[in-house]
Amino acid sequence: MAVAEVNFLSESLKKIVPFYAVIPMEQRKKDGNTERFRTLYLLHGYSGNYTDWLFNTRIQQLADWYRVAVIMPSGDNSFYTDNGPKEEHYSTFLTKELPAFTRALFPLSSKREDTLIGGFSMGGYGAFLNGFKHPEVFGSVIALSSAFIVNRVLSLSEGEYDKIESYSFYQSVFGDLSKLRGGECDAGAVAEKLILSGQPVPKLYFACGTEDELIGPNRAMRDRLKKLGADFIYEEGPGEHDWKFWDCHIEHALEALLGKAKR
Amino acid sequence: MAVAEVNFLSESLKKIVPFYAVIPMEQRKKDGNTERFRTLYLLHGYSGNYTDWLFNTRIQQLADWYRVAVIMPSGDNSFYTDNGPKEEHYSTFLTKELPAFTRALFPLSSKREDTLIGGFSMGGYGAFLNGFKHPEVFGSVIALSSAFIVNRVLSLSEGEYDKIESYSFYQSVFGDLSKLRGGECDAGAVAEKLILSGQPVPKLYFACGTEDELIGPNRAMRDRLKKLGADFIYEEGPGEHDWKFWDCHIEHALEALLGKAKR
Amino acid sequence: MAVAEVNFLSESLKKIVPFYAVIPMEQRKKDGNTERFRTLYLLHGYSGNYTDWLFNTRIQQLADWYRVAVIMPSGDNSFYTDNGPKEEHYSTFLTKELPAFTRALFPLSSKREDTLIGGFSMGGYGAFLNGFKHPEVFGSVIALSSAFIVNRVLSLSEGEYDKIESYSFYQSVFGDLSKLRGGECDAGAVAEKLILSGQPVPKLYFACGTEDELIGPNRAMRDRLKKLGADFIYEEGPGEHDWKFWDCHIEHALEALLGKAKR
Amino acid sequence: MAVAEVNFLSESLKKIVPFYAVIPMEQRKKDGNTERFRTLYLLHGYSGNYTDWLFNTRIQQLADWYRVAVIMPSGDNSFYTDNGPKEEHYSTFLTKELPAFTRALFPLSSKREDTLIGGFSMGGYGAFLNGFKHPEVFGSVIALSSAFIVNRVLSLSEGEYDKIESYSFYQSVFGDLSKLRGGECDAGAVAEKLILSGQPVPKLYFACGTEDELIGPNRAMRDRLKKLGADFIYEEGPGEHDWKFWDCHIEHALEALLGKAKR
């Protein structure tokens, strides 16, 4: 296992940014496998940063067991869109620059079937949105307790707040809110468009805890995808919006998408 | 010497943020001094982050020699103002939250005469602006190769770019640009107001390289302060907008403001 | 929460050494508590280092819930004794230098009743040994899946190996093996001596998984302490020599020693 | 530039160890060069660790200018020999495991002419010793202010100390001192043997400050190599045993060995 804390100058974000990388070097050596690693780009939630997954879950161990490299960047409360008002392009960062940079730095596969994107809460939204926006990059999407909040955001008037943020905040990350529904930042719409297009669609695992406030929007997304005839795995289980749920379900997701762990 | 890379959840920035701290524990022990440390909050420039000063200068050694703790946060291209569009408040962070947090975590003095703020380029601007905005917090300001760019920014029209950024970027960090001149984000105006008020003013060291494009605006600031009858140290020397100049002049600044180094 | 990766020059180890510190700043602020933190010095096992507990368990979260600072140093396969052949003094480091240094750097309590030492495997041995050796420093000991291997080591002849290491390795960390039994590096003997002395004894929580090879020596220690009439908590449970057991039982230990978690 | 702090489990050292890597990704991209990087393995001195070069010199910038990856491990006061008493094999680590590991993790060249080893003080000794011991791995050696202390060590009797360490310490890193002269840990003898063998010899740059106590042994080494007819660059200059000298002369060395910097 190599755990690396990396800083580099991002062009899309116009600043030096840190990320953590977990690369299961030793395990692979044992297997006698020298192919480039399949890779999970793994996103944190609102108010978190690149340290969250490593410091709060068993992701290091799971990377080992499932023979998957994991790259964990900071999202800076951007919802992983390109609309950032300082002209920071988090979507471009995630879907182009970071894959290219990490594949140049580490021995990572560039095949779509070897490339996963995942996250929880704001990061679940970001993984879902960017995964379906760039199916040529990502073969699989993992979306845990995802903040499918488009309806909630659209119910806000200027000056109002929901439990997390303000109308003006959401405007700054999603752009002109009058164009949010059905637009490039609307995760559900982006997925729907792809599915209806008949193009290859990423495999999808998503999950939400039954005690999580976000259970409603997650069930709505499940129903929407079902109606579209999409293929996906959806799990519900007892649980809240917390690390216990994400630690447990990131393992379920890896098992579902990558097959049984080798310990 | 303790070098600490710290992550914590900032309320003003609404996210977990990293900073580096350099605390000259051993040297002080040798001196038999057990008072709380004088402290320099030290800011990086545009496109940098919290690692810049530590990785590119001798700041660790200077902290040792000058017996000063150094705290180096990330500025995320904010120019260290409160106007951030995602309602990130970098000025509040720097002048209230970060001092309070670091003084609760480490043995740092909370006296204004023990508290310095410094930086280069965008960070020089941020140090100058926030130091003069909060003279009750900061007793000294160090501004190297400072991006005194208010005039340059105000010469832009919507849609235009200067060498670094766009009109709309500057709007996002400085707020409504029609109110920039003379307002809360105009470093020169903030200093002028304080000086004219007759209230205690931070000691000021500022410097610029003669080969630096920013030499003009720095000389203009020197002249403006001279006219106001302000007390300050201004240095020019051969040099460009680079680490060599900052490594050299941060030492000059510490010598000028804190007295001779003890090695 | 502050998570800090710290490097400093240790006198006992004669080199710059890293450690992780987790300090539950925010939670305490919520509680309105400004006393110095109770602190757990937490040790990794053979072949690990200072990153192990943070990267593999929920220790960050537990520190938060139990309002306890956690300091995690590197042990460099020393078994946390002073016998290191390069005249590295890990026991002195752990019981004197590190507490003094971290209390000077962070707001940590220096009361014995606020100070815990814990670890797993080699670190469980180190915590048990050093806790009972310095009851004036440590009020509580947590020893998980402890490598109580004195008998195993003493059954080796020169040139032989057990599953982990060689006779000569053990000699280098425990010193002259003919003096190990009953000496300063014999954890059981050190505890026995303290208990029989009538002096204050640290509270003790220890535990081992029933599938762990070390279950035998742990039960033997339990029986030995029972015979001495000592007061302690011993837990067994299904489990192996792995992170799952330590993640679970470090929480049991904190609950047993510090009372119910506040979330 | 990518700056990476990496932890991995070393077989030769039997523990998880940290190192810093500096990889000039962006610069190379600008040059349009996609070959694997030439690489400098760069060693710290007695009482230092893997953070020393990065935190105290401009090595990040020099890596950029000279288009060379730099790998900085911890040496744990081992003098980078295999004799460590806990059966830690620092020489094997440096000359086999670390090159193999870093070349598997990062895009580094495995050609000897692209591979340098360097260091200062104890690290200068380690670079010189291991570079000449493994000319099949290293095409160049940089040895700054090197601790060529074999004579000094051999003048000690059991129980005695020189300014740094004890007879018994030196025994623990160099092995049986009666066999040190001319043996596998005697840097000068190892170099002499290689030179006399007629096999390819690494290019050598070495330097010492005229105010450094180690100037004598460095001049002696210069004279010894001259007598052997060896090819090398030796520099003396005003300077002490400090970071100023190493920061300056690591640049001289890179210029001498790699050619002019591209900024």
C-alpha cells in the first residue's frame, strides 16, 4: 500500500490543490499482476475536504482488498460543477485534468471500464452528475446518501436559506437557477438524457440510509431511473447521514461493482 | 522546532481547511523563555496554497532564528477578502477565526504587538489590507511584491482580462467593482483611513524588486504613505517576482520588525 | 477537530520524528469546556507507524465523541523499550519527552488521571509496560491484542526465529535476554511489582480476540492479574488480530474508562 | 510540480516508512517530453528525517529547473548501511527496494545514467558509499560535507564518545569495528575497490565548506581519489556545516552533472 498526500498546480482550478492517493502496490505484487490499476475517484461532502475519506473510513483497507487505487481530491463546496464564480472548474478538474494528471503520475488504467467515480452527499451528487456527463471516462458510479437537492434548491427564493446554504450560494455553484432544471448541473436530467440517448451508460450503485433526510430524493431518483428502464443497483438500509453508513456502503458498492474482495 | 500540518473545520470558510504551522519550541526552551510565542500569519500569492512558504523558502529556519511562530493558511485565490461568492469569508477567517483557533491550539500570544501578518503578491495585498483593517489584532504588517492592483482592476471593462484574471473574477473577490475604490477591499484606502484616524497603526515593512512589474504600484503606495506622514520601512532591491526575492526580504522584514536573529 | 501531522527533533530518539495528533477543539468549544484536554498516547504494532491508527480506524471520530486528544507516534519496531541498540530510548520518549513536548505544544492536561496510554499488539505490550512502569504519568492503560511474548521469546535459542523475528532482534529491543524475565522490559513483571507495592495502579482495560494467536498469553495475563487481586477490565470477543477488532475495542475501552460518548 | 508525501511498508526495513517525492510533472509537459524522469535519491544527515531537504532548501524549485525527480527517504541515524541491529537494511532499502518501489509508483527512469544518489553529512557518506557499492544502479553521486569519519570512529575505544556518538553506536551501524577499515561499510575503500576494478564508475561531485570541521577528511578523500587517477569534481567554498552550503552546492552539483537549468 502506498498512501500519498500530493499537491500540484491545477489549471482548471488555477491553484495548487492537495489530494490523497491510496495505491495498493504490495497486494498487486503478491497477485503477480502488473497491469495499470483500476481507479476510484472518490468525493467528500459539503464542508469536508481531501482528508475525509482516509481519516474516517477503512478506505485504505478496502483499496487493498479490492485492488483499486483511490484518488481523493478537495471539492471546496463546489458541488463539483464548472460554475464556480471565481472561474474554478471543478467538473473539468474531475473529469479531465485529475484523471490525466494522476495517470501520468501513477500507474493507473485509462480505460473507462477500470475507472469509477464515487462520493457521498454533495460528493454523491458530484459523482452521479459527472459520471453520467462523462460516460466516456467513467464506467461506474457510486453515489451514497446523495444530495439530490435540485427540487429543494428550486423551492428557495432569493435571500432564503435551506438547512445548509442560501439561494445565492446555490446560484454560485449551479449558475443561473432559472436554468438549473434540465440543464448541465441537474444530475437527474443529465442521467436521463444519457440513458435515452442509447449510448453506453455507467454502471450505477447508489444507496441511502432510511433515517437520512435525503431518503426521499434518493427514492425519487430510484423511481425515475426505473421508469426509464435503466439498469442499476439501489440499496436502502438502516442508517443516518454519517460515516458508519458510508464506510459500510462503500464496501457494498465495491463488492457489487468489482466482485469479491481478495484479502 | 515543531512543523505541523493541521486540518480543521473553519466556520468562516464553511469547510475543512489545511494550514502549516512552524513553532520554534526547542529554541525557546534553550532561551529559557516560556512566554507565549509571537506569531506571523503568512500568506501565499495567486495560484499558491498553504505549502508554498514552507516548501520554497527558509521560513522554518527563520522562525527558529527570530523565535516567531509562523502560521500559513490557504487563500484559494480570494485576495483574502470577505466577498467570496460562495459566502466564504477569508478576511474574517484571517483576522478572527484563525488567530482564535491557533491560539487555542498552540501557545501563541494574543497581544497585538506580538502578532504580525505578512505575505507576497496577492498575499502582500491581503496582509496589507487585513493588517490595516484590524490594527487591534496585528501590530505589524509585512507586504512583499504586493499586488496593489486596484487601479489595474478598475481599468478593466466587463469581459476583459488583465495578465492574471478577468473582470468577472475580480468582481467575485472584490465585490461590486464600482464600489472598490475607497471601499473595504481597497488596501490603500483602508490604510489611509486608519492613518488619518489617529488610532494606533501597525508597523509596516514593505518591499518590491526593481525588475518586478509591480514596482510601479508599490512606489505609488510608498509615495501615498509618505504624503500621509506615515511611518514605515520600504525597501527596493534588484529582483523579480520570485522566491529568491521573498526568501531574502522576509528575513529583512523580520530583522527590521523583530530585531536581530539569535542563532 | 484539529488533525495535525507534526515533526520535531526528539532528544531521546536523537532524530526528527513524526506523530499525528487529533485534538477535538470544536466539540469542546460546544461544551463550553476550556480545561486542558485529557489525552491518549496511542501506539501501533510491529511494522506499523504513526499513520496506522488514523488511516485504519475511526479514532478521529472517537476522539471527538469522547473528548479526548490522541497522540500517535512511531515506534520503529522498538517494543517501546529503552534498549534500542542505537541508543534510542523509546520508553523515555513515550513516558517523558513526548508528554512534555505535546503538553507544551497543545493544551493537554498533565494530570495522571487525564492521561491514558494505549495500543495494540506490539503497541499493547508497550502501553502495558510503560503504563505500569510510570503510574505517576498514566492513570489508565488500554492494551489490545497485546504481544505478551516474553515466554515465546525466552523459548528461542540464538539464531532461531519465531513467526515474527529473530533471537537477535529480540535481544536488540529487550536487551540481554537472560535478564528479560522479571526485568525492566518484562511487562507482566513490571505490573506485578507495582501492584504488590501498594502504590496507585493505572486503571486497566485489556482485550483479545478469540481467533487471535495471542489469546493464550492474554488469558495468562488475565489469570496472573486476578491472582494478584488486581482491579481491571478484560474483554474477549470473536475476532482476529486485525483492524476490525481494534476499531471496535478501542471504543469499548474509551467507554469503559472515560464514560459515555457525547455525540 | 507534484510534491508527494508517501508512506509504504518496506520489506528491508520491516516497517511502514515515509518519504517525500518531488516530481516536476508540469515543466516536463511544457517541454513536450514524456520519457521517464531522471531521479535523484537524496539523503539527510544525522538526526534529520525525510522532511529536511524539502523544508530547508529550494529542492522543489531545483527539481523543476533541472527536470529531475527527487526522492527523499528517512535514514534513522543508520549511516545508510545494512548493519542495523534490528536487522534493518538501509543499504538494501536505498539501492534496491526504494528504486524498485518508486519506479513502480511513479514514471521514473531505471537507467543508471538517469539515476543519481546524493546527500549531506551522514547522507553524503551514505550517498558515496551506496553509489560506489552499486554503480549498476547509480550513474552519479553527490556528496556534500560528507561525514568521512572512518578514521575518527576507529580512534575511539569502547565506551568513548566523539562529538556526535559513542563507540557502541558506531558499532551498531557499522558492525564489528575491527572489520570496518577496508570493509563493506568503509566508503573510501568501497570507492577505491571499484575504481581499481576498471568497471564503470559513477560520476562524482563532492564539496565541503572551508569552515566545516569535516574539511580535513574531505580533502583527504580528494587526495586519495586523485592518487587513484579517478575522475571527479571537487569543490571547496567558504561555508559551514549548514543549510546555506547545501542549498547552494546541491545546485552546483545538479548543474555540473545534469547541465544548465531550464527555467
